[in-house]
Amino acid sequence: MKYDENVIIADLSDPQKSRKAFEAVVRQYSEPLYWKIRHIVTAHEDASDILQNVFIKAWSNLGEFQNKSKLSTWLYRIAINESLDFIRKQKTHQAVSADEDLTLANRLMADEYFDGDETQAQLQEAISRLPDVQRTVFTLRYYDEMKYSEMSQLLNTSEGSLKASYHIAVKKITEYFNLHD
């Protein structure tokens, strides 16, 4: 069941209706947010944890939502920022482990929640090697088929720089596949 965003926003600012309205937000946006996060961080467990953090952060900061953008845009921005923060922390706190010998593609193929084939796993490997901005732009455009104008609003960046980031990402991914044929 799809909810009217204007009604939800009004209910979120009403102390007597806010909890129920937020439950509706969680129901409506859990799956799309999960997949946006999952395309950035790739692991199911990490995506689930980040999704929880997104909703906690959204609930905690409801008073800061200024209704200048759509509620979905605000939630997606939180999700992307949380995902990128997770990746940055993961890079700086990466401990030496037995899994280091396994590539992301191999780990994905062994992941019971991954339902793709080897090519899709290698695509995820190539995406994981992109810088954060290129990775985000690529996943939003490739997986979500998001328009540059929407991305521009979501990421607070010009459409031109987003197009450049996307094309550089595509070039790097193509090079990755050419090297691993």
C-alpha cells in the first residue's frame, strides 16, 4: 500500500501520530533502501545493519527534516551517507583475516543471500574497486536507473560532474573485465 507523502509528513510532525506514521515510512521504504545500500556495500548482513542505522538516524532527526525535498530523497541521502561511512570505516579498520585471500566475487558466490551468477559477482568486485563517488553514481544509475537530475538533488552535485563520474566508472569497470577475461 502506497502512502501519500504529504499526509505522512504531516503525521510525522504530529506527536500523537508520529510513531504510526514512521512505521508506515519503514514499511514503504525498507525494501528500496535495502537494495540501494546493498548495491553499495554488497553484503546482506552489512546492508541490514546499515538499514537499521538509517531508520534510527531518520527517527532521531525527524525535527531536522525541512520538507525542502521529498521524504524519499532525504531517506536515500541518509542511506547513501551511512553506506559510504561504513565503507570508509571498513577500509580504515580492516583487520588481517583469512578472508583477505578471497576476492569479493568469491565471497559473494559463497554468500547464501547472493542470488547472482559469476559475472554479477565480478561486476560487484569491479564496482567495489571504484572510488566512493563513482561507486555511488554508478550504482544509482545502473541499478536504480536514476536520472542525473534526481541524483543531482540527492547528492548535491551538478549533473555534469555526475555524468563524468558515471562515464569514468563505466570505463574502469570495462577495463576491469578486459583484464580478467
